[in-house]
Amino acid sequence: MDAQQTRQGIFFALGAYFIWGIAPAYFKLLQQVAPGEIITHRVIWSFFFMLLLVSISRNWGKVKLILQQPKKVLLLAVSATVICANWLIFIWAVNNHHMLEASLGYFINPLLNVLVGMLFLKERFRWLQWLAVALAACGVLVQLWKFGSVPIVALGLAVSFSLYGLIRKKIGVDAQTGMMVETSWLLPVAAIYLFGFAESPTSHLDQNPWSLNMLLIAAGVITTIPLMLFTAACSRLRLSTVGFFQYLGPTLMFLLAVIFYGEQLTQDKAVTFAFIWAALALFIFDAVWTLKRRPATVAES
């Protein structure tokens, strides 16, 4: 990776995680809408937003090139399914007072990214990274052993998002083209569900207040922009490096949950958070230490 690509990747990663960190405040405005219904709107309006972006940037040539590669198209169907599951878990958590557990999931995710990078991308694992991942695992195991509870929402979010990052890294498709194909895969299912099966007070757009419809339409933009920034960061940085920036998102989410939405930090969550934060402190220290040593190593060589 050259210096310019690295700088771009850092900018994209920071932008993605900042938007994701404050996104729960947006979806709290849609509490009266069922999670599955919100997902359909996210998919449908993301598709039209991507249609507009690809047309403006004149990138249809790249889309056609990908469509000529069946393996990549099928892998994008898999990544679309994985990220859709991640969206559903996230929205359910936010609107059912599990924002703290959602933030825990995204605190676990950067550590899981390191593990995924080692297992599937042959990225080297330093001993402090091993220790950080071990601490994170201990946090989950202590919650299971001591309190008899499993942070299902947190683990579901962490695993699904790490898997999505891995798949997109393997495919090697640019952010815009990948999102265009992904939303194209999801569009028919979302449209059939919303217009054929969904039956609720908010499922008929012509009967909704215009303000609610605008929030539902904008959900597509809120979905698409950070995801494009994330996939752009993944294509420019190592997956483990992308994970380094992810503490920003769950930190903002944690503060929103505790300060603004009054969620209680129960004893079991406090113990798990303590382990995860200790792991992240090690992870950040290792990254900074490695960056400081690198110029010296290059100078010596």
C-alpha cells in the first residue's frame, strides 16, 4: 500500500465509524416501525441511491465488468445476505433497548477482525494481538460462566460484520460497484416483502405522514454512505488496520445508550466491557508501538 492509499483508507474508515456511531439516534426516530420493515426500506432506497451515484460517476462499465464474472456476482449475493442480517440485528437491538449490547458487539469486532485476518488472509499475528484477543474471549466466557448469559446480539453483530469485511476483501470490488450489485440482489426480496406481505400501520407509504416517509427514505442514504466508506477503507488497508479505527463507533454508541437513552450498565455487561476495553487498550498500544518502530526499522535497513 502506498502512502496516499493509506491516508485515503484512514479517512474512509474514520468517516464510516463516526456515522455508524451516531446512527442509533437516527433509528430511534423510527421506533414505531418494525425492524424487518425498516430493513426493506434501507434496501430499496439504498438501491435507488446507488443507481443515482453510479449514473453520476459514469461507472456502469465497472458494473458490467463485474456482471461478467459469475463467481464475484455470487459472492456479492453472499455478502449482501450477511450485511442484511447485520442490519436486522442492529436495528432490533437499538429499538429494543439493547444498544449497550450492540456497542459491545462492535467493540469485539476489531479484535475478531485481527483473528479473521490471520486465519483467512495470512496476516501476521503479534504476541500483544494474541493477548488482546484472549482477553476479549475471556470477557465473553466470564459472562457465560459467572452470569449464565451469552451476549447473543453482540456476538451476532461482531461475527456478521467481520464476515462481511472478509468477503468484500476477498472479492476485491470497489465500494460503489459492490454496493450496486449487493442492493440489486436484495431489492426483489425487499420489494416483495414490503408490498406483498408487510401489513402494519406504517407499511403503506400513501397513508404515512410525509415526515415518516422521508425518514424511511433517508435510511437508505444513512445505510449506504458509511458502508461505502467502510468497503473503500477495506480495499486500501489491511483488515486488522481497519479494525483499529472501529473503537470510535461503539464508543459513541455506548455514550448514547448510557447518557441519552438511560440504558443500565448491568454487572454482567460491566465485567465483559472491562475485559474488552483492556483488550482494546493492548491492541491500540501494539498498533502505535509498531508504527513507531517501523521508521526506525526502515532507517536501519
